[in-house]
Amino acid sequence: MSSDGMIVFNDVWKKYSTRDIFHKSLREEISDIFRREARERLAEGEFWALKGINFSIGKGECVGIFGPNGAGKTTILKLIASVTYPNQGEVSVLGRVAPLISVGAGFHPDLTGRENIYTNGTIIGMTIGEIREKTGSIIDFSELEQRFIDMPVKKYSNGMNARLGFSIAVHSSADIILIDEILAVGDESFQEKCIGKIKELKNNNKTVVIVSHNKKKMEELTDRILFMKSGEIINS
């Protein structure tokens, strides 16, 4: 595994709990930190979302992550975006990240599409000047007419949310773009438009990570695919 990648996962383990996190005592928390076998143990209600994940993604690569529901695909994106952190192992990310981890992630339902361009753009690291300069292009790419862009996003369909969220992410100056299931949302013409934009990002040496159930589209678009099952990479 390369040590000079934009994204490097080194023996990463991540577990989640179906019970309230505050039910674990301080003694249990301290014990988990210092006991080597803690990684191998699961308390009641806990499960491993990722198990010893190792991979590296270089600058300008477009990599797909494919697998059934519950395989750990979105957990990997969340770790790259620092939305969550590993229980064991190390995640190294070099550069600014623009995450589109779920449809409408970061949108405030009571704000309009235009207002959410500013709030969401700020969340992913865009400056106000950059957002102001790119707002027209973001709206044009999303294909949301004026009557929709100034409407509260709580009235948007999933497809409209996806269009706006993707458009904001790909207009940022981030080094790494994370995309979850955009290839399965919206009509075919918009999906093809998204694919064209992702190819443009690749040509501009951006690093792109895509999660999708559309294996055919990912094979067309990505440099390689990580195949996952039950929290492990089974082939790449």
C-alpha cells in the first residue's frame, strides 16, 4: 500500500452500537483504550462496520466502492470526511474534502435552495466570495428553475436535493470529492451530466471517491473499484 496517497486507510476498524452510547461506563471506556484485545471484543448491541481496512488512493484517482447494503461503504466516506473516527487504525487524508455523503446532507429544510447554497458551501469550505461567484453556475448545473431555487428545500424531491447537493460539491475548490449514490438518483440525462462532470474533475487532477450500486456506471467511470462485503474489502 502506498504511503503517499491523498487518502490512506491503515488497518482501520470501526464499530457501532445499537444501544445508547452513554450506557457504557467510564471504566469500560478506559479498559477499551488500554486492552489490546479490545478490538476483538464486542459489547452487547455492538457490531463491526469495518474490519481491518487497508487501501490507498492517489491524487487524481477516481475510485469506486461497491457492495451490498451494510457492507461499510458509507462508513468509509464518513471516515474520509471526518464525520466519524475509527476505533482502531489510522485514516490519513491530505487536502480539502467536499462530501456529498447523502442526498441533501447539510441542507436546512426551512431555507431556500439559494440560501442552502451558501450554508452548504460554507460547510464544505467555500468562502462567501467563492460561493457568490459560483452561485449562477451552481444553479444552472442543477437545472433548478428560479421558482424552485427560491423555494424551501423541504418541498424538494430527492432528485432535486441530489441535483443541488451534487452541483454545490463539484463547484467547490476541494481536492477530494466524496459522492454517495448520485448515480442512482435523478433522471438518466442528469446522471450522464454528473458523469461528465466527474470526468472533468479527474482531468483537473481531483481525487474522487464514489459509492454506488450501479456497477456498470462505476466500471465506465472509475480507475478501479473496491469490492466490499460485511465490513471487509474482498477484492480491488
